Amino acid sequence: MAQSPSRRSPSRSVSNLEEDLDLSHRFEGLKMQEDGRITFHGPTSFFQLPRGKATSPPAPHPQDPDPGGRERLINSAWRERTFEQYRQVNEPFRYLLDSHWCWIQPLLNFVYRPAFTRDLQSNGPYYSPALYNAMLAHSVRWCKNDTRVSHLLRPYEDGGQFFKNATLGVFEDLKNGVNNIPTIQTLLLLSAQNCGRGNRTQAWLYSGMAFRLAEDMGMCIDGRKYAGTFKFTDEEIEIRNRLFWSCYLWEKILCLYLGRSATIRNSQVSPPQIMLDDTSEIEAWTPHGVEYPPGQEYTPQPARATSCFVQMCKLSEILNDILNHLYDPLRESPAIGIQSYIEEQDGRLEHWWKQLPEFLKLLPTSLPHHCPPGHIVTLNCLYHTVKILLHRPILGAKLNAVGEKRVPNPRHAMQCIFSANAIIAIFDLYRRAFGEGHVVLSLAYSVYTAASIFLLELQVGSDTGSPLEKLRFCVIILGKLREASPILEAALRLIYQEMHSMNIDIEDCLAQVNPPSQAMNPPQNDAFARMQQYHSMEGVQPAPAPIDPSIQNPHWGSFVGQDHAMPTVPDPNNVQVTAEMLEALSNYEPISANVGAGFNATSPSS
């Protein structure tokens, strides 16, 4: 008679129980099918018979990489980077690719550069026309207004043709059952592009297909440890590891934008966060497409792209838990209580920050004079965004875990206020160095999150630290970024509605976002009606503000057009939060954590 789980013999060791649960005992490793595709299937599938008790599963391969693998990868990467400089790539294609390598690749790591640039010339396995066009299309949103290349884009429908080619190409691949790494990378890029454009349905579907295809190829499994009957090359392992973590990171960010539930897990059999090729760590980084006055050029910095991506993935693991426990409406509240849960996750964030390499840290109270590469700025802003997302829900909680009236704790409000100030100070450093023409959506989301805290400060009547001026800063910045990322329209609507409910004049903000020469002559009534009239006009976007050298230069610049100093960040231990503020905060609900609610663009224009 079988024993119930609670009555099983305690003599079984913990190691034996873990051995029973090990995935290597439940599937036969990754397999290469007859058509050459790599995949894996569990014991319930049509493709694998359950093993008998006497059958031993294949022993996992050692997880430690080949000592010579790193050296081979690095040598190959440097060789390809050298060849890339001498290969003839016509304009505007080279300009668009360089923009992608500078602003997109270090953050999301969708495409492994050495393999792509090599196979671009030979039509090898890590290149496809659809992927190439997707990379070009992703850069068009920034480059189409650049006078150095805009005229070269006109024969390609101002760059719109690249997006069409990428979409048609990947659909053709999917129709024919093509599942390879370029197809997954193309879908990820199309998801990111559609998200920024406000096409949330397409963004969600493209990403879902990418994740399913990655799983179909077994990328959720450590290809070195569970390689099955064949062995991957060093390059194949590197690409698969990077792509799994790119999928993991992008899913968390997209779920954050859209308010959805994340599903990709990091388990004991997932690929490790190990990138053997760290050539992008010491490669010189300069802001592509940004012009400076003579004598004020940007000093090249070490890219630190490998470290930044690994740390971004580690941060996304914490974000994943926070989204699932605090923001998923289908999930029950943490069993340990929200207060204990927040303290636990706050400890994880503090540990992440302490182990973060110093060259990736930006201390908000003592920012450097020279702005580091853009992806490092984004990493730091996302850290403070996650801090706000962790502490903000409890600000409005009136009851504790046992249903009693909660005693307000000023620490949560202090952390939110400090992180909101940190975000706009760090962003202002970025804006002064690089302008507003190359701001990725995750950086804009951080500004939106900071705005939610300044709104709460105003709602409870706080005037410490000029929250109105800082809210105005956020609104003007988001308005300027909306041309490249129309999804921010939804975020601005939410902010405008809250401002209107507090009788805050938004007319001045609208005027700065839309200069008088581009005004649309709305009806002469109150400012909120003017805002509604503006948002109801389909297809109308404000013209991009001209890049002002004084804004780009790290030594010059003003606080959004006014003669203000750079935003100051209060000492985290001296943020003033009164008892009255705490009591008032329990009566207010922060604006939505996602920027895509109720917004779906009607046109996929470039």
C-alpha cells in the first residue's frame, strides 16, 4: 500500500529527494531532430517513452565551461570586430546598425554581435533578412529625424519599409515552421518596437511567440549541463545563454509596462548568468548620433556592457517576484504579510546594490560630472524604479496582515521620495549629456514612476523639495519623448487627470511640449478640456524638439528650459515625512504602475 506523502519513511535523505526532483531524471536531455533542429520533450510527449526503473538517465555534463572556451570566444569576437570595421556596408544601413549597437544592444542583448556581423556577410545561420530589417527598423525611430541620414531613408518610406520587411519575413518563417535563433531575435525586436509605438497587442503576441520558440529549442535548459547526446560549441552555448536571459529580462520589462503576469522562470536547470565573451566590457563607448560643440566632445568610456546586462538580469529576478506578489491581481497576497514581504525584498535589493560593481553605480547625492554610457544610467534608474514599486503599495494600505489598523511607517514614504528624486537627477545627467533623442522606453518608464510619487506628495499637501516643479519636469520630458514612444500618451493621460483633479494648471506643460508654432488651436476652455482635445486627435504627434548643444553638453544645460540648477537629491536619512503626510497617504491610490492601460495605437507607423 502506498504511503501518503506525510507518512513516508523519514530515513530517506534530503539528497535522495532532490535527486528524484532533478530534471535530468525526467527527460533525456536536449535532442537533435531529423531535420537538424534542437529541442526537448518531457516523458508525457509523443516523442519520448517513459523510462523503466532500471534505466539510468544520462549523467549531466559538467557545468563548468571549457577553460579554453572563453579564450576562443574572445579571440573570435575581437577578430570579427576588426573585420567589421573594414567591411563595406552602405548607408543608411551602417548608421542604423551602429545606432542599434550603441543604444539597444547593451541593454537587452537580443543579438550576439560577433556571430551576426560574420554571418551577415556569408548568409550564415545567425543572420536572416527579417532580423536585419528588424534591427534597422528599431533604430529608425531615432535616426529618421537626424539630418545626416534622414534623406537616405526617404527611398525606404522614411524607414517604414524595414519594419514591413521584418514583419513579412518573420511571418513567412513562422508559416513554414522555421524555428531558429534569428526568428526568436526578430520577434523580440518587433515586440519591443510595437511596445514603444503603443501597439500593445502586437507587442504581447510577438514576445509570446519568441518565448515559446525559445522553449521549443530548449533554451530554458542549460545547454552545457543537459546537452543530451551531442555537444554544443562554445559559441552556441554563449548565444543560447544570452538569448534565454534576454527573453527573461524582456518579459519582466514588458509585463511591467503592460501590467501582465510573467511566466518565464529561472530554475535550477536554467542557463547560468555566465557570459564568457566579455569583449564589450572594455570596448570604448560613445553616444552614437549625438553631436557636440567643438572642444566639448564626449570622452569615450568603457562600455561595461557585459557586467551591466548580467546585473540587469539579476535585478529583473527581484522585479519578477515583486510583480507577481504585489501587482498580479490573480495572485493571493504573500502568506507572510505585505510588511514582512516588503522587508524581505528590500533586503534583496540592498544586497544587489552592495554587490553591484562600483563602476556601475551612480550615487544620486554625488553624481559624476561626466555621464556614463546610457545603459548604465538605465540600470541605475531601474533600480530606483523597482524600489518605488516595492514600497509604494503599502503607502495606501490601511490594514495590516491580520486586519488591524496599520501603524504608518515613514520609511516607505521616505524611500519612495528619495528614489523619485534620484531618478530625475540621474535622468537629468543623461539628458544634459545625450539630449532627449535616444531615450529608451525603460528610462522613460522610470520618469513616469517618479512622477507618480510627486503626484502623491502634492495630493497630501507636501511642498518640501518642490514636488510641483519636479512633476512639471517629468510631464515635459514625457511629452517630448512621446514622439518616439507613443505609448507614453497613456502615461500622460493618467498624470493629466490627476493634475486636473488637484486643480493644477497643466496649460504651461502642454505649451512646452507643443511649441506655439505647432499648436493645434483647440477650443478656448479650461486646460483639461484642451488636453482632452489634443489627445483625441489621431495621428497628431508633436514635432521633435531641436537638439540644443547646451542640453547635450555635460558641462552646460538648464532644467527643462529654465535657469534652474540640476535637481538635488535629499539625503535618504533626512527626507521629511510628517505624521500628517502618512495619514493622508493612506487615503490616496497611486496611479497605475503600467503605461499601456487602455491604449493601443491604430497605426504601426515608424
